[in-house]
Amino acid sequence: MWKIPRILVNRIFSHAQRSVPEECVGVLAGNDTTAHSWHPLTNTLHDARRFLADPAQQIALFKEIRAAGKQVIAIYHSHPTGTAAPSTADLEESNHPDTLNLIVALGIDGRMDMNGFLIRDGRAEPQEIEIIEA
């Protein structure tokens, strides 16, 4: 089970809302399956249906996370007009099979939603997420 502090979930939701109409993207760092820190990234595509994290920003962040003795445990992005499930592009382009993929839906039915998946070989495996108080 993946554990994410409520404050980080709130930051992800806020990032997603501020990014509309574009998808947002970011990273959670921590140890094993527990997140400790939130790191928003720039979506260089500036698109409502796709994202690409700024490569230079991402490389610098990954080095910083490793230097701190942590690891990237989750990559998140939003679906401003879709559901909290992987799109075809998400399934085809995921390059981190052991990293949690968090997808935030911005409430086409009036409420926000977030689901997590491991994406391996073009298939999404739903993951259980516990929101913790920390």
C-alpha cells in the first residue's frame, strides 16, 4: 500500500486546479512506498491532454532527491477534462514501471478524484493508496 500525507494530496490537487486548462505534472519523493515531499514540474507541452515534464528540471530534481537519500516514488499528472484513469498515451509512454502513477481528475461530475497505478508493459495495475496524517 502506498502512503501519501494529506498535505501532499492537497498540494497535488491545488497544482492541478491552478494548471487548468493544461495538464499538470510533478513528483513525490520518499522512501519505499511512503511519500515525504512534493515537487511540481513544468509541463513543457502546455497541453490539455498531454504532459512532458521539463527535462532539465526533471534531471536536476532527480539528482537532488537521490542526494537527499530519497527516491522518486510517484509521478503525478492531471486530466483536466477526463477521468482519474490512464489514457492510451499514459499507457504507451510510461517509462517507470516501479513508480506509482497518480492521476488526478478535476471533476467533470463536480468532484475531484485521484487514483494510482503501476504501468507495466502498456497495462495499468490499480494500486491502493492510504492518505495519512503527517
